[in-house]
Amino acid sequence: MQRRNLVVAIDGPSGSGKSTVARGVAQTLGLRYLDTGAMYRAVTWLALERGIALDATHRLVELATAAQLALSPDPGSPTISIEGTDVTSAVRGPEVTAAVSAVSAVPGVRSAMVARQRQIIGSGGIVVEGRDIGTTVAPDAAVKIFLVADPAARAARRAQQDAGGTLVSAAVESTQADLARRDTADSTRAASPLTQAPDAVVVDSTSLDAVGVIRHVVALVDKVVSP
Ligand code: DC
């Protein structure tokens, strides 16, 4: 396996540290980076912007199929735009976060996104993060990681991230409840739910810092890539 053909799939629940790890691995190895969650978020942002109801599945599918999406593959500064608007920051807002599980559960939205994701992956040389990469989007990925962490650790990280780096303990509890709600929605939906691929390596980031997890994943990649 050559590095230019390599696909590293990183799946796992919200707040397990996927983005930090995926970007760090891509940067260390000189690979492209694809955040598939950002794609579902961008479609959700556009649906809210256009006043499309979250149960108007037909309209959501139309939007997901027709919208122009552009992503920068640079792990150092990933950006995403939809219909020409840069939504890199906007897609992290609470309105999008609250609505994205409903949009990403629609089978037609998923098939439109999966087709685009496969196109971006192309012949490889990329680290891809999401929920269904190892199972559905890139089942032949040479390295599959399923990243997990304790719910409390995930909530603390996410709350800190949302507050711009400061840990506000009052926010942790509501973040943990919100993560639990999204985990249930993402894991129980009918269309390609969040599940671990049978050949994925489970990495628990509860007591490892990002550098430790990145090192671990890079070591796994080194085993399958020829020098
Ligand atoms: O990773 P994230 O929080 O940005 O993902 C946003 C939402 O999109 C989340 O509710 C799960 C969903 N998602 C998905 O269903 N499949 C993916 N490959 C990536 C994200």
C-alpha cells in the first residue's frame, strides 16, 4: 500500500476527539482531510436558512442532491462552503447542532452525501472522519479506527471547545445530555447508523491526550504503508 492510495477512516460518537485526531494524523502524514460531519452540517445550515421544515424529507433530499458544496482538504485549515457561502463557523452554531441529527437520518440525504464523499476520496491519500466511513463510505479503507471515550470526558471536551477553551462546569452537564441524545439518534437511525466496523481498531481516548492518540494511529498506518 502506497501512502497516496491510503484511506484512513476515523469513526466514533460526538466528542470522542475525531476531528483533532483526524487532522493531526493527516498533518503528520501529509494526507488530505475530509470532515463528513461538516457536510451534513452545511446541508442542515442551508435547510434552516431556506426555512425548509426538518420533516420535509423530499425537499431536504433535493437540497442535498443539488447544492454546491466545496471543501478545502487542508487539515491545517479545513473550510466548507455551500452555494458559494463560507459556512465553516456557522455550521458549528447551536441551531445547526440541534437540527443535524434529523437531517442526517434521511436516507436520500445520506446517499447524496456518500456519493460526494466517495468522489472526494477518489483513489485515496486521505483521512476521513465521520460515523459510517469504515462501514459504508469506504469499507475497503486500509486503516479503520473507532474512537471512543467516556461520556463525561467527551462532554467536558465538547463544552470546553464550545466555550472557546475555558472549562465551565455548569455547561458540562447539559453538554453530556445533548451528546447522549445525539448518540442515540445517530446509533438508532435506520440508514447507516453509527456502528463499529468489524475490522476497526477501537481506540479509547479517555485517558490519552490528542498527541498520544495521533501517535497511536500513525503507528497503525505505518504497519500497512510501504516506506
Ligand atoms: O461529527 P459532527 O458532530 O460534526 O457530525 C454532525 C452530525 O452528522 C451528527 O449528528 C452525526 C452526523 N454524521 C453522520 O450521520 N454521518 C457522518 N459520516 C458524519 C456525521
